[in-house]
Amino acid sequence: MLRFRPFRAVAAAFLFSQLLISYVWFGLVIWPALAVDERPRKLRDTHERNALRLYDAFVTLKGVYVKIGQFLSTQAVLLPAPYLAQMVKMQDRNPSASEPAVRARIHQQYNAPVEEVFAAFDPEPLACASIGQVHRVTLKDGRNAVIKVKYPGIDRYFQADLAVVRTLLPFFVMVLEYVIHHERTGVDHPAIIAEFVKYISLELDYEHETENHRRMYEQLGGLRKKALVIVPELYEDHCREAVICMQYIEAHRLSEWYADPEVPGGKKDLVFSSLVESLFYTIAYHGFFQADTHPGNFLVTDANPLDPDSDAVLVMLDFGCTKELPENGRTGIVDIVNGYLQGESRSVTEALWEQGLRTRMHTKDSLHLWVDKGVLFLDEIFKYFKSGNDIVAHLQNHLSYIAEEFHTLGSGHRIAAVPEHYLLLGRVVATAPVPLDKYMPQTDMIRIAMRYMGVLAAKAMQEKSSVVLRRSSRPPAQDH
């Protein structure tokens, strides 16, 4: 890992420059000289070389760059297949810190050597993520556990890396757009990436993550009792500033379990339904949700994957990035969903306007034009999930058309302001942890949403009542 900030910035700048020059050279010099039937193969070769370059550089730099790789690994609609193949390795199989470095980190956190803290410590990591790595341990009282240890020194260069990524990554993605679609898709990549890096910085704070984990464990109690989800129990007496300790769960990696064609489709559909339900459940009952849903944050317990009758249960991990809805958040969601289900796009527009969504023109009529296009797009998406048809192939083949539909509105009607909780909800929806290119779940998400609309509506009424009470209890302003 490169540890000096100037060297890291230079290495990142060199990487992105190398990739950009590669595609510019291919487009201007190589592409015109190739026979038409040779172009797709040569383009794929270029993608494969550059994807490997990107992967090698990201795993060397670690930190933010691995987090970006995890995000890119879920963007099956925008990225060529060779990039997905390389980026998916970053979900939980990244190069690890050395055993002496991990032992030193543990000693520093507990003020004691590993052997005095744990009855057993496995030096081989179970998983390596962007900010830390996971080791299996046995506590002195015999409990089987895992510890997530933050990489030594990562705090020093994390913010500097974020600034570099925020500047360079949008240019790279825009060049890929031209290479793949031969035009801009109209996606505001700088804005998306800026918001993304803003929130991943929260994941550096392990004490914040521990509190989120505790809260999510309690709030998902209803689904845990129904055996729909599992959240590992925290062992808080062993948690520290840079170490999180929790119950060990024997389980399969979510992406591998879904990619196995021998696992019955019915089981896969049930686990995906649990995933969707956990989001609606936490929003409806608690106004609080997990906002980082890349595949490495989920497992599946399944004693016999090939047996259609064996139980498969979703395991939720990593709560470093979460979001709490604002005071009127549930009310807004209820109004939006009701408007959508009743086919009243004007009601959806009113609700989004009240929540703070704005186009560049800052008028409701302008926002309504955008909403009309968005409603048609959502109709199509939900039909694909309900039927189990291949949504990834459809979006890849029609992305330019979809973008063109929004382009016809004109630049003044593009979205200019989005509330934070909708940005993170959008991140959850866009970052499906299930590899949709390997298996397309057949799930009626509208039916699941309707199950929680009553709870959402009741909570929204409570929110409105509490706001009215607070306002009415304020003392009248004094004249001076």
C-alpha cells in the first residue's frame, strides 16, 4: 500500500491519465483502421487490459479506491463486462494487511497482545474490505466471534484520496460512455460521485458503525424472530475505536450463492424478498435504513443449497453507512407511493416538491415533466422484477434511449437539487447486492411495499401530530 499522500495522488492521476489516453488513442487511431467485424473484439481486448490496470491500481492503493471498486462492481448497466469481472473481486477478496501489522493494531487497541485478548486468533482473514479486514477469533469465554480491524494508518490519507477520486473519476466514466454508447447518456456523474464520496467517509468511524449495528440489530427484531434476516450479535465488551467484535455466522457469500445455477430459483426469490422487505421494514417502523448495499455486506445461511426445502436466510452486515429520515420523510414517501400507485403523477410531483426536489428551472411544471418520464421508467422496471425477465440486458440495450427520453426535456428540466435521504435511497436501489446479470429474481416489489404502507401512513400521521404539538407549544413571539 502506498502510504504517502503525494505519491498516492500522483499514482491515481497517472492511472486515470493512462486509461483516458488508451481510449482516446483507440477511438482516434485504431478504431478507424479496423475492419467492421474486428472492432468489437479489439474493443473488448482494450477493456480487459484497462480493467486489469484499474483493479491492480485500486488494490495497491486500497482505502477509498477499493470502495469505489465495490461501487463500480454493481454498475452492470453502465460498465463493460471486463470491468465488472475485475471490480467484483473487491467485494470481499482484497489483498490483506500483513499478520504483524494486524497483531500490532490489536495490541494497540486492547493494550495487550492477541494471545491475552482472545483464546484463539486465525491469522488468515475471512474477508478484506476497503477500510479493514475480518478475522475469526474465539473469545476467552468460548464464544465464536469475528473481529473487523481497521487498517493501520488509513485515517491519514482517506480524505485526500476522496478529493482525488472526486476530481478524476467522472472524466473516466464519461469517456467510457462515449466508447460504449458513442454519446453522452446525460447521467450527472460528477454529482453522483461527489455525493457518494461524501457518505463513504462516514465509514471510517468504527464507533459510529458500532452504534448503527446495535440499533439495526434491535430494529430488525421483528424480522429476526420470523427468521427472515440475521444480524450478528455485537460483543461490545470487545469493541474498540478501530475494532468491531461480533458473533460468527457460518454462511455463504451472497454473490456466489446467487451465481450458482444449482441453487433453486425459489430460494433465491425468497432471499431477495427478505432483502427488499428489510428495507421497507426499517423505513416504515423506524425511519432508518442501511445505505451501503454492495454484495460484500450480505451473506446467506443455507445448510444445503441444492435442497429446495432447506432454509436460506439473509445475513446483514456492515452498518457504517446508514441514514435516518428527516422529520417529514415518511410523509413524503407515503404521498409519493400513493400517487404512483393511483396513477396520479401530479400528486407525485407535489410530494417531491414538498420534499425539496428541484429542477434547474425551479418550477413545479418543470418538475412534473421529469416525473412523467420517471413514472414510465419505474413501470417498466417493476414489470421486469415481477416477471423475472433479464433487466440488465434490457437496460444495457436501451440505456441511450432512456437517457434520450430525459434529454428531450431540455437542460432546464434536469434535476438540480435532491434531498440527502433520497440520494441514499437511490444508492440502495442502484446498488443491488444480487448479481442481476447471473440471476433475475421474480419478486413483486409493489406487493411488499403495500404490506408496509399502513405502517408508513400511521407513522406519518404521528410525525404530523408531533410537529403540530411542538409548534403550538412554542411561546408567542414577544413584541419589543
